[in-house]
Amino acid sequence: MTRWPRIALAGLLALFWSIDAGAQPLTLRYAQAYSAAHSIFSLPIAVAQREGLFRREGLNLSVIIPVPGGSDKMIDALNDDWADVTHIATPFLIRSALAGSDAVAIDTEFKNPIYSLVAKPEITAIAGLKGKLVGLADPAGTISISMRKLLAAHGLNAGDYAVKVQEGTPARFNCLRAECDAVVLGQPQDLQAIAAGYRLLGRSNEAVPDFLYTVTAVRRSFAQAHEEELVRFVRGMAAAFAFIRAPQNRDRVVKLIAETIGCSDAIAAQTLDLFLQPGQDVLPARGEIDLAALQQVIAMMAEAGLLTPPLPQASRFVDLRYLRAAGLQ
């Protein structure tokens, strides 16, 4: 081999090792509540993981930490260094930040959830819930706030029905099978309940305007030292939303939904169709944060007596630099 080919080969090898070294996977620890880990709200993360979309970005997100308790425990996972990033419903992020946490949202996981008010078969209308037991989620969350607005729109105010707080759709479905007269259910349990003969009385999006439901949150102090990991994360999430929407991936997404939340393919297909109906706006396009929709959450919390004026601005609770660095916002 002549001198020049040897030099060329050495140069190519040096280039290869340089690229390879720069492409070493980075790691993030992502926290989920037990109630979310096998719910439809884990779909974007499940798709990104199972389809290798984080790996494609050079990110290892293999550590999923099931956090006991509900959304109020998720910021604790960051503060106590159990996790680097976490799934959280926006009211709990807002409440934590106002209490002094430096946690902020870096992208959107679900924008407008569809929650169903499902009752025992003999109850034919919302008015029939007067004096009955209704299973709701945490009173501080948008699920319960939107359901109370739906009930009020049909003439039932807070004192007109009893409430049993149950964290997570599966627990509320169990309550419907037992002592609850009606409960609020997400997918797929609402569709399963309807198929089993329970009655759909209404849905949350009939009573509330667009709002921002769940986000990925991180502590500012962590984020400033790990910008590259977070940019890779939001790119992987954006790829997951694109994958979910692509018609050619429909069968695969249906299978992923069925596997993730433990339902039939038929129910999974109904869930996907419900999310992708024009005008539903359930999922963000690319993980972008809609500040107006987050401001609506703040307004809903104030209406429910959870915040008092002057109300904070939505921009206080987000850091858009990672979405912007990824070209997504």
C-alpha cells in the first residue's frame, strides 16, 4: 500500500472514530406515576421507546420509574433526584412552581384529553346524578375541574352529588362496577364500559375550551447543565407524534395502544380514531407548548378556587429553549 492510501485510510478511520465518539448515547431518567404508566397518556413515550425514536437521537431513556401516588408526587421525583424529567399534569406543575419549585415544562405530551362521564345503565342523563355518588380524580386537576363544569352545565352543582376521589382511570372503572353511580373515565376504559352496557352521559370537551393537559417537566437547575439531552428528548417526542399520525403506521400504533393499556385491538383502534378526528386536537403536532392553552388551565384553576388574582402568566411555567433549539416551536 502506498503512502497516500495509508494516509487516506488513517484519515477515514480518524473521522469514523470522531463521529462515533460524538454520537455516544446520552441518558435521561423519566418518571411516570403508576396510574399513568399503563394508560393512554403514556402513548407518546411508549411509541418513542418501542420504535427506537429516542435511540435514533442518541438518547437512552430506558429507565422508566413508576412513581407511587398521583401527579402531586411527580415533582418530588425531580427534587429528590429519582428522575431527571417527568410526566405531569399542568395544574400540579403550576401548583409546585408557585410553592417554590424550579420545575418547568419543556414540551407537551397531551394537549386536549377526552374524558367521558360514564354511568350505570339505569341513569339516562346527567340530571339523574342528583344525590348519587360520582367518582372523580384529584380535585386540583383539570379532569375533575372539567367534569364539574360539565355537571354544572346540566344543572348539578357541587352539593348536588357525593364525590369519591379515585386516582387513575382503572380505579374509577372499578368504582363504577361497585359503589359509584357514575365516574369519569379516559380511554380505553370509557369505550370498554360503553361496550359493556354502561351509559355515556357526556365528555369533558363539551364543557371546556382548549387547554394543556400533560407536559414533560424538568428542574431549571438540571436543564441548564443538560441542554443536549433535552433537545434530543424533544426531538424524539416530536418523531413519536409524527409516527402516531402517519396513516402507514396505523396498524402498528393500534398494536402499541393495545399492548400498552391492555385492551383489544378493536378498542385500541377506536381510541386512535377518536384522537385523530379533525378538530379534536388531542395531541400536539410536534410537542410544542401552546401558551394560550396553558393560560386556560390557570383560568380553570382560578374558577375552581385553586388560585387567586392576580393570576400568573403561562410563560412563568415553561422553558421553550429546547423546543426552539430543536426547531419545533
